[in-house]
Amino acid sequence: GKFSKSRGVGVFGDMAKDTGIPADIWRFYLLYLRPEGQDSAFSWSDLMLKNNSELLNNLGNFINRAGMFVCKFFGGTVPNMALTPDDERVLARVTLELHQYHQLLEKVRWVA
């Protein structure tokens, strides 16, 4: 049903802590479902599904592929990088965009 603090319906901080589910999994799931302008629905089965499919499978696959790439092409060691002026400009732009993204998240707004 619909969460209601006054009626005690929902999963609240103390209840989430008592589940034994690590805080990072809760953080991921809540950010994944973070509504911008409307309510969102919670279900235990969806928490499990998103944790397994989005967090574990996708993130694990990305990490595995990155590791295989480094092993295949760089002998298992990430080489030192010499940044060019163009690289520095891109890095500065990405840093600016990331800062703006964080500001929007703080305001509960999604970057489109």
C-alpha cells in the first residue's frame, strides 16, 4: 500500500537498518527509483530485482570487461597517462558538468 508515516505503513530508516541489507544497496535502489515530481512505489521483489539485475549484473559485467581489457591490452597494469591540452579541456568540461549534476541532484532534479 501507499507509505504513510502517521499510519506506520512503509519501510523507514530503522526498519531498513534491521533488514541487514547494506546501506549502499539501499542508496542505490532509492536513487534508482528517485521520483522527481510524483510518488514512487516500493516492493521487496523490485528491490531484489534491481539489486540483482541493475547493480550486480550490470556493474559486475562492466568491471569484468574493464579488467579483461586492461589485462589483454596493458599486461594487467593501467599505464600512466600524459594529458594533452585537449585532454585537459575535456577534463575541465566534465568536471564542470559533474559539479552541475551534483547541484541538480541536491535540488532533486534530474539532468536531461
